[in-house]
Amino acid sequence: MKFLDEYQSSRLAAKLAHRISVSSKKPIRLMEFCGGHTHAILRHGIRQLVPRTVELLPGPGCPVCVTATSDLDRAIALARSPEVILTTFGDMMRVPGSYSSLQRAKAEGADVRVVYSTMDAIEMARVNPGKSVVFSGIGFETTAPTIAASIVKAQREGISNFHVLCSLKLTPPVMKALLDLGEVKLDGIICPGHVSVIIGSRPYEFIPLDHGVACVVSGFEPVDILLAISRLVAQIESGQPKVEIAYGRGVKPQGNSEALQLMEEVFRIDSADWRGMGVVPGSGLSIDPKYERFDADVVFADTLELALRNTPVIEPPGCRCGEVLRGVTTPPDCPLFGKGCTPEKPVGPCMVSSEGACAAHYQYGGHPSLLRAG
Amino acid sequence: MRSVMCLAIPMRILSIEGDEAEVELGGVVRRVSIALTPKARVGDYVLLHTGYAIGVVDEEEAEQTLKLLEEIAGFSEVS
């Protein structure tokens, strides 16, 4: 398939890996921000292809994983409301909240439906005029403009029973928070390819300037990722960190201006609550007051207040997902990994989501039994 | 198709009607929104994410990257 197969060439991958081995001298630590990259790196065995000098660390870029337990509790509370059809991306279903999950709420009679796109949720609102269709709006800048487009579409077409429970998050502010925290010393960041399709590469420029950390925007095929690593190694070895794009077929420095305009129209920048990071100012999006009739937090304020009163947020006991998301702990270091916590019976979201670092480690070779065998 | 949150795949536009388009990949045809890529034209490849085209694939850039990769591969063979 065009624009995919060429970047899966094992011949090119081997050449790039060789190039990295030759040019990498000092030990470096790179963080792949995006869960999609973590998944691809483990699936394609890229950790085994690069030399021991290059350490690859998963970051916080898994939307389901970073969604705070309190935000899950709100979605579950709304799902239980009899007038609501709660629509969500599939990955959210099994993530445990404080007391339940969307899947369990559904089994108990709540109307929860998995959709592929916000367009499906709008269609559901159109054919269910007596119900309120709430879309659980999680994600980063990749997803934010699609949600903005759905709100504008609902407005234009007079679909007043479509609402978004918005917990969208922004990438550069959380990168800054992570670097400011300084828990993990990074030499370079593999910047997320599809977030960057929207925001471009310019918002990362503070990273080499203020933190001396190299940045390369990468695509998701193995050759893309190896090319990005090779560029990062070259930058770090030369002592000249900067922002580069190694995914030019998808990413421009200025991003997608139409998508950015639409986001600016529909959202305003707000603080956001991140699993593992807590509340980070300016790292989230909420719906602008002029679209408040589509904002589930406004429309269902009373329902949420009543349902969540006297129900403190309880984090999954023993789960170290928050530390994994900050790069402080690796999945196999968690005492629950592969024992009390598996994809079949996950304790925390990093084992639930297909983009979660724990799920990727479990599936592609981070499992303790494989480590022992190796 | 799984709704993996930040993944997007390149699909070719077959036809356009308003802000929607029919796109194809490996024989699979889907109806998607091109509201975020109003400049996309029939024949373009777009990156599809949760039912929306989020960007148009720059074919020239793609060719340049492949050329560069082949050069790297060539150099490696010499060394």
C-alpha cells in the first residue's frame, strides 16, 4: 500500500540501524512521546535493532492512559443517566474508574456505545432525538480538530442533543512540564507524527532552546522511526540540538492551518488533569462558552454534581501507570506487570489501551517469561 | 478498523461531495470527512484519523525522503 510499504522495507531498516550503530558513541536516552511510537518500536523489534548506547523510553502520549480517574468517573456517571447514550472510542471501555468502568456500567444497563468517529455519534444523535448523545472527548491535538469539526457540524445542522464531555490534552505544555520536573534526564524526543500533522513542528522549538534536548518528528513505520533515531543521534553527537521533521510527507513546520483555526474557534486553553502528572496549567482544551450547549460539563452540571458528590476518586491500588507515563518506571519494573495485571485483566489504563506502554511490552516481548527465556 | 487514538493511515480520494469524500486503501472504500483538509483533491492521499482526513500526503516530500534513504543505504554499502 502506497506510503506505507516503502517505509517497512527491512533492507532500508537494516541500513539505518547500521548507520545508527556506527554514529552513536555516547550513551543517550530518547523518549518516544507517542504511544503509537512505543507500540511500533516494540512490535518491529526496534529496541533490538539499535545499539546499546541508545535507550528508548515510552512517554505520556497515550490518550486513554493519561485520562485522569476523575474524568473516567464523570463519563461513567453520565453513562448511568437514563436520558444519555454515552459514545466513546473502544479503548476507553475497560479502563477502570474509581468504582466501575464503562464496560461494567454497560453490563449493568447503561447505554454505552463504541464509535469509530465523532461522525457516528452525530448520526446517533440525529436518529435518537429523544436522547442526549454524549461523546467522551479524549485525545491530543490529532483528535481535537475532529471533535471541533463535529461540534461545528452539530451547530450547523441544528443537532441540539449532541454533547461532548471534553478532556482533550495538549502535547507541548506537558512536554514542558515533564522537562521542568527533571525526574528523567532526556537527550532527545521522538516527537509525535500525527499530533504534528496538526500543530506543525514549531511548537517544539522551546525544547532545544530552553532544555538543550533534540527533537525529531517521526512517522510510524519502522523506517520512519529509525530515520528519526538516526537524526537524533546525529544532533546529539554534534552537540547541536534542534527541531527536525523526519516525516515530511505528513508534517509541515506550520501544521494544518484549517484544523488549527477550527480548534481556536471551538475551544479555549484550560488546565488539564493528567494521570501521573496531576493538574498541568494550560495543557488542556475546554469548549468555548459560545458553544456551551454542546458542552456536557455545562449541560449536565447538576447530574454530574449529584452523581459524584461524596464519591472520592480512588486510584487503582498498586498501579504504577503514572510513573510509567513520566518515564520514571518501565512496565516490566512494575510488580503487577504480567502477574496481577495483564491485558485480559488489566489493573490500570497502560495495560488496557492498545497504545499503552504496558500492553505493548506485554504483547511484544516485555513479558517476564520472555525476558527470562532471553 | 480500530480507533487507535493517534494513528492515521494514508488513503486515496476517489470522489468528493461537499466536505465528505470516498477514500480507498487496499480495496476498502470508506466515506470520510474532509472538513479539516478543504484543499484535498480527487487522487490525493490523505491521512485518515477517526473518520477525518487530517492532512494531505505531500508526494514530493515522500519521494525525496525515499531518495535520501536510498542514498543512506548506498553509502552504508560502500562503508
